[in-house]
Amino acid sequence: MTSTEQRKALQNQIWKIANDVRGSVDGWDFKQYILGTLFYRFISENFANYIEGGDDSVNYAKLSDDIITDEIVEDAVKTKGYFIYPSELFVNIAANANKNQNLNTDLANIFKSNKNPRGKPSRFGSTSRSEAGY
């Protein structure tokens, strides 16, 4: 088998696996889900790296949300343009995804929490947790 034939066989196998995984979900919806998940992972990792600042002794994902102050949120929003609590990082959500009966609801709440009740940005542009109703 030539390398072109091998590549074609591999592509066919990948498509077959992707079709099996997505099941009856429309291809466009599945693509949006996958891209959203990849984006969530990227911004989570990027934010954790920002907070850790290259200090190997700091593991933001393992910190408690309780130690996060309004000043930390404000500084991150001013600097990064967004804020993610440790418990909301992709790595923490993914670690418990198989056991979480409310995964979709939890994810929806994480993304909704980035807006305050008046519809104005909170953790994506606000100055404090208290303004966002935390």
C-alpha cells in the first residue's frame, strides 16, 4: 500500500470513528460542540498559566475558589479580559465529567456566570465578584 493509499485509509477510519462518536447529532452541531470545547480548554489553560506566572510551585487548578478575592478578579479582568475560577477550569470539569450527572447544567452555569443579572459583562469586564452576584 502506498503512502497516499495509507493516508486515505487513515482518513476514512478517522471519519468512521467521528461518525460513530457523534451518533445521530448533526455534523454542524457536533462541530460547534467540539470547537466550543477546544476553545474552553484553551482559555482555561491560558488563564491558569497566566495566574501561575511560570512558578512551578503554584497549581491554580488545585486552589480553592474561596481564596479568590475581588482584587484578583478585577486584576485578571483588566489584564486578560476574563476570569475563570479554579473549580471552573477545563481540567477540573473534565476530571469529573464521567461522574457528573449535571454536566450540561454545570457548564451552562459556568458560561452564564460570566454575565450579571442586568446582562452586563461581569467576569468578562466587571470590576468585582460582588457586582456579579457571587
